[in-house]
Amino acid sequence: MLKDKQRILVTGAGGQLGQELVRTLTAVFGEDRVVASDIDGTKARYFKQCPFEPLNVFATEHMETIVQHYNIKQLYHLAAILSAHGEKHPMATWQVNLDGLLQVLEMSKKMRIDRVFWPSSIAVFGKDSSLENTPQNGMRDARTVYGIAKVAGELWCQYYWERYGLDVRCLRYPGLIGHRSLPRGGTTDYAVDIYHHAVRGEPFTCYLAPDTRLPMLYMPDAIKAALQLMKAPAERIQVRTGYNIQGMSFSPAEALRSIQRFYPEFRVVYEPDQRQKIADGWPKAMDDVMAFNDWGWEPKYDLDFMTEDILTHLMGKGVRS
């Protein structure tokens, strides 16, 4: 998939998804074949295993220099402002999430990048969509600036494929759950924080109602899906907007019951805030059959399997208050 001396660039690598992705890419392709980048130069501390470059994607000439210097042929563009923070800063979110994507697409076209990965989101759907088992080609009626930018971004990715032949590949990620780092600013962040509180023996205050079901994906499955999609032959990729995928759907109450198998005394208090309105407009489950049919997508983890794995890792790391 990568020829000799060709490399992969990851933008926004300092985030929750980026750190996990770089770790896997270096394991698969080699530490000298991956370049991590982030607008925050202090994030270099997370990437001792591979080259790191401070990068603002709006600094186009600098980005082109990096691409040329390292012979970049694949690019994973992850730099973004997440959903809950996006509602607080709508103009900045539009600029970073959409205008930043356009900078990357245009640069990739100019520099002849072979393949580009960009994560879309279930946030492209809204309250008038079919939310019970949201179809691949369901109506996209996003109601948050994060989701609106994702809808527009999906269409731009499709445009660059159809107009210029730029091989852009996208996944509509649900909530992503990992144990290595805490997310910041997402509507589904509770599903990470709740495990840390359980291991520390602290009660957890949840900002969503107990019965709020949302599609989720454990981080190892999220990384597997991205690499699997990028590896697939171009002729197998029928969707150039964003493939629906998920691993499981659950509510905060169901997550609590799963955790209480290991921590029977663990308790959750429910105090829904502004994020509840966002969650109420998102799918409860995703129909991801096209991802299965086109490139073999199949998740490994369900809720209880994920819970056991997360708690085992957190206890091993000695997570305490």
C-alpha cells in the first residue's frame, strides 16, 4: 500500500483519535513511515516513536513543504473542533472543520496525495432523520454547527473525487470510546469519563438522561475501520461522502449496569445539560450494511466486552484520584 520511502501524515494527531491512530500506524508501517502533526507543538511529547511537525493546516506553504520533504502519499486529516465546544464557538468551528478540510483537499490535489482519510460523524443527521436504524442514504439535516460542517465536508469530499479524482475516503463515526486519553468537547464524552470515575471509586454526574441511546465505537474498532477503509481497492469504495459504521448502541443506564458487574457500588447521578438536546437529535443506531458489503467492516467489541477491556487497562495503569 505504501511504496519504499513513502510516508503517512496525520493532522490533528494530538487528539484522542489521533494519538491512537498514530500508535497503530507506526506499528503497522514502521516508526519512520508516519509523521504526526498538530497545531499545538507541545503535543510532540505524545510521539516519541515517530517524526512530529507543528502544523496549522491554514499555513498552506508549510504544509506543502512537509508533504514534499517526507514524501507524503497518504493523509489522515483529523484536525477539528468537537460538537459540544462547537456550539460555543460556531464561527471558529466552521472555519477549522470545513475551511481547514478544503485547505487539505486542495493541497492534496496539488501535491498528488494518493489517498486522504477524513472522519465524518453521525452528527450529519438530525431530528427529522430516521433515527432508529439510520440508513446510509438517509436525510442529512444536521442541527449543530459541527454537524452542518460535516454535511458540507462530505459533499466536498465527494466533489473532489468526482471532479479531480482525489481518492478521499470517509467514515461517519459514532461516539468514540478509548481508555488511553480523555476526550474534550464531544457530546458522547460521558462514555469515557464514566469508566475513569468507576475505577477511582467516585460517583459520576452524567449530563445525559439515563435512557439516551447513542451509537458508539470502541477505539480499537475505530482505528481498524479507518485502516481497513484506506486499504480497500478503490473500485470497492462506492460511498464518497461517509460510510455509516458503529459497534454498539447503549444508554448511560446500560453503561452503568455493565460497569456494576465489576463495581457493584458505583453510582451515577443524572443532570442533563445542553448536550442532551444535541444527543436527542442524533441516531440511536446506524445501518452500516454498506460498509460490510463494500469493504468487509465488522466490529469486534460489544458493550460488555468493551467494559471489561477498559476497566482492565485502567486498573492496570493504577488510575486513582
